[in-house]
Amino acid sequence: MSDSRPIALDAMGGDHAPHEIVAGAVHAVRERGLAVVLVGSPRVLYEALADHDATKEVPIVRAEEALSMDEGALASLRRPRSSIAVACHLVRRGDAAAVVSAGSTAGIVATGKLRLKGQQGVLRPAIAVALPTLPTPTVLLDAGANAEVKPEMLVQFAHLGATYAELAHGVQDPKVGLLTIGSEAEKGNKLVKRAHELLQTSPGIQFAGNVEGHDLLTGKVDVITTDGFTGNVALKTMEGAVRYAFTELRESIGDSRMARLGAAMQRSRIRDLRRRLDAEEHGGAVLLGLNGTVVIAHGASRAQGISAACRLAADLASAGVVPAIGEKAASQSRSHRLW
Amino acid sequence: MSDSRPIALDAMGGDHAPHEIVAGAVHAVRERGLAVVLVGSPRVLYEALADHDATKEVPIVRAEEALSMDEGALASLRRPRSSIAVACHLVRRGDAAAVVSAGSTAGIVATGKLRLKGQQGVLRPAIAVALPTLPTPTVLLDAGANAEVKPEMLVQFAHLGATYAELAHGVQDPKVGLLTIGSEAEKGNKLVKRAHELLQTSPGIQFAGNVEGHDLLTGKVDVITTDGFTGNVALKTMEGAVRYAFTELRESIGDSRMARLGAAMQRSRIRDLRRRLDAEEHGGAVLLGLNGTVVIAHGASRAQGISAACRLAADLASAGVVPAIGEKAASQSRSHRLW
């Protein structure tokens, strides 16, 4: 299945917007053969495209406003013509296959909910992140869209994540784990204890029981369901710990001349590895449960990260993840009194 | 200041009890010059000590029962003569300076609360962990004693952690951060938003604002306060990520012959580094807020880890951390209506 419609790329969101976003669009078009439209200030974007001799390769859709990186959910109401709002609008009208933005996560989530609406039967859209486990990624959600949730939402996140794992990663009957602080059923706070009970009796979920923080990268389960507060803290802790380990390693290697010689030999391999673990290379997080595909690239994304996010968005649109989630949510809300 | 009383070491708790615990006790006595008593089954412990020719160096206190690693809080009520209960009793009677156990965390917390009681003015004892930042560790608490907390408790954890950082790590006016999902005051769930307000106006706390998951290892603050659910997930995620990074690195290095040559040169440095990051080497977590010093060693601790935990327990007892926390809590509960 393929979708010839372009990716609507928010050119004004991100720490390095618009130049790295534009460079990412050019990379996605030239190196990955994707169709991309840039959404933002035409004058600024035209000049940036000209630097790449790419003014004829990447169309621009006008949006004169933008959400700044420190603006939160309310700004999406105040700025109906922001670049992220216009990008969502392109998807809603059927003119684009998916949205990609490296802007403020809170702004993207709020704008996506406002412009694309949640799918029928979906209680709350959630942010899903693919962790770099092998052979297939473990999907962690919610990674930050909902700081406050109810147990039923953790069950629905399990469904959203399982559908994502099936379609995006080809996992049959994904195993779902519930993130908490011990493997026994009674371990955790009230929220997860109740969610544990619900998950045990939920049709269509292969519930593998509780998982803990150290299971994020072991590949023990295919999907990890958690609230957006815990998920966000865990994800950022993981990224920080990996960065810390590499920094310490570099300093440790630099300590002696012999070691430095050894280090020179393997520098390229360490760089490769770091890249694989780097959030930027995964292409970003996905906002699941909306009437449209929205990929949230890391705020610090540079051209490579933006291009990878466009690839991810195109793949998700082609795989039909959004319609599949819609069908699943609708059938669950019919069969399950809780939803 | 020094304390000549021995450390009461729970010889029956831990994945590798009793042999690694006994080996750790022998190491602590011989290599660190500490006084240690082993608490557990005399017959078993005598034999294990005999293997080290140490029957005359380490006294034994009898406890015929033990909590198993998968037993939780209730078991501490059912087994008043468990090894951890007897160890706590020795501290309570003044016959030991501190307790060390590598047993089930839930069992240690419940037994500690039951046998040693919380200090006056302390709402809830909390588990504090020293993260390996430089030049001084960042104290994270609560790392798992309280899955469900109120905002006032997060404020008190800040006090407990600050007192610990001052006395155990020599930090003047420790900076305290609140763990949440964004740097702005309004980021997070209801619990942390309210705690943020309270911390801003709490006398005696140098509140540095919100911190996020990636700040655990940057040394940005001296103390991180959080609920025991989030703290436990974050801590285990951090440990898992560091372990993952090293495993991946080892496999990546093994990939090519050139790299393997380089790796041989620096193997010892990598091992050193890993050891510094390894939870076992820190000596474990500390249960703050009780009428006595309790150190919780990692369940997987081997002799080195147990010996380090005994060192930590002896240092904390000498530094007078417990009396200082008691004074602080009492004065806070007088001056602050919330407690």
C-alpha cells in the first residue's frame, strides 16, 4: 500500500527551525524519495530552500504564525493559523498524508486534538515511542500526552500500542506489559493495581503482567503501557542515562595514552552505536488515537532527525495504522462496557 | 565522631544469601576495619564463617526465620523473629549502630517501620539513593517506599534528602529539584503541581524548581524529590539503560578485529567505569525518617556490595544523620502547619 500525498512538515517548530527543518525536508525528498510540503513563513522558507537549490523540489504552504518551544497547550487555541495548525489542517482536508513537527510537544498534542480530533471510541490520544530493542522495538506509551489518567486509559493505551506494534513493526500478538515497581500483581499505586485487574480480563490483549524500569530495553514485552507522567520521566531518564554512559566512557578512554590509541580504532563503531541509541534516529514519537498521523520529532532534531521523522510518518500512513486503530477502538467500545 | 557499636547485618536476605552476605561481612571486618554482627541461623552462619576461618571475627545473633525475597510488607507482621526484625531490634536496643539488609525492599521498609518506628514529625520514611554524579552525588528520594503520596510528603522528602546531602556528602545548602515532565511550574500531574507551590514557600529548602528525567545524572541539583512510584521506575530505568549501553558497546566492539584490538587495551578502564556506575558499588539505598539507620543493599549484592553497604551504614551512623533528621523534622512540624 502506498500514499502519494506529501508529508506536511511544520517548518517553524523545533530548536533549530527553520534551517535544519528545511535541510531535513530536502534530505527526505532527495535521499528518501518522499514528497514533503513545508508549512511556515513563505519568505523565510523560500530563502532557506534557495540555499539548497531546492525551491522547485519542496512546495511551501503559508502559515505566518508559529508556536514557540515554551508555549503549551493554550497557545494552540490562541493561534489557529500556526504552522502546526495549518499542517494538521492539510491532513484533515486530505491534502497531506501525515504531520511531522519538532515543536513543543504540549503544543503539538493540543493542536492535534483540536484540529484532527480524537478517533471515535478513543478516550485519550497517547504518545508512543519505539525503544531500540532487538529484533523489534518495544513500544512505550503514553510518553507524555496525559499526565493524569484513569485505569481504563491504561487499557486503551495497551490496545493502541499493540495495534501500532503489529502494523508498524510486524509483531504478531504483541505482548503487553504494565509499567510499575514490582512484578507481583499487587505492586504499585492504585492506578496500576486497578489497571492490572482490567488488563487481565481484557479481550484482545496478550497481557504479560507487570514490567519494571529495567525492562524498557530488554525486549521482554512488545508494548509497555503507562501514564504520561511516568512514561515521560522514564523515557527522559533512559535518554539521559545512555548519554551519561557514553560521556563517561569518552572521558574514561581519554585518561590514558594507550587507551586513547585503542579508542581511535573504534571511534567510528562507538559513533554508530550511539546513533542507534539516539532518540533522533528513531524518527520520533507518534501521537496515536487521532484522525490522522502525527509524528513528534525530538525538539533538538537536526536535518537527519527530521528526514527520519518524515520517513516514519510516510511509513505509518502507508501501513494504515490510523484506520486500524480507529476500527479497533470502535469495536472495543462496542464490546467493552468500560469504554 | 565515631560509633563503636557493630553493624547488624541481615545474613538471610538477598539473592545470594547467606554465603555472599557472610563473605561481605568478613570483607567489611578484615578490609575496612568495621565491626559487624551477622543475624540469622547460627548453624548455617557458623559453617559459612568457617569457610573463611572467620568464626572468631564475626559474632552471630540468632534469628531462625527469614523473609523470602518475594515476600512483601505483610510478612513482616507474620514473622516477628525474622532476621531483619532481629537486626532492627538490635538497633532499637542500642546494641547495634545500624542495619544492613539485601532482602526484599518491601519487607525491609515494613519491618523497619514496625520495629524502629518513624521519627516524630516524619509523615513517611523514604528510600534515598545516591546517584553517581560528580563532584558530589545527587540524592534521589523516594526510590520506592511510598507508591502513593501527598504533596506535603514531597516537601518532607526534600527536607530528608537535603539533610542527608549535607551530612553524608558535605553539601552546603543543597539545591532541591522536583521530578516532573517539564521545567515550567505548571508541568506535571496534580501532585507535583501542588508540591511545586509548597516547595516555593517552604522555609529551609533551597528549591531550584522542576527537573526532568535527564537531570538525574547531570548534577544539576543535589536532591531530587519524587513519589516512590516515579522514583522507583526512574531508578530502575537508569540502571537498565546504563547496563544496556555497556552490553551494546561490548557487542559493537566485538564486531570487528581492529576494534577488538583496541578494546583489549581499554578493557580495564571500561570495567572501572562500569563499576563506578554500578548500583552495587554505591553501597545501597538508605531508609530515612526512622529511629535508626537502615541501609538497603541491592538484592543481587555479592560480597563487595555488602561490604560497601556496611561501610555506608557505619558512615551514616557516625555522621549522625538520623538524629539530625529527627531535629529537623521536629522543628519543621512546629513551624509549619502542614506537617
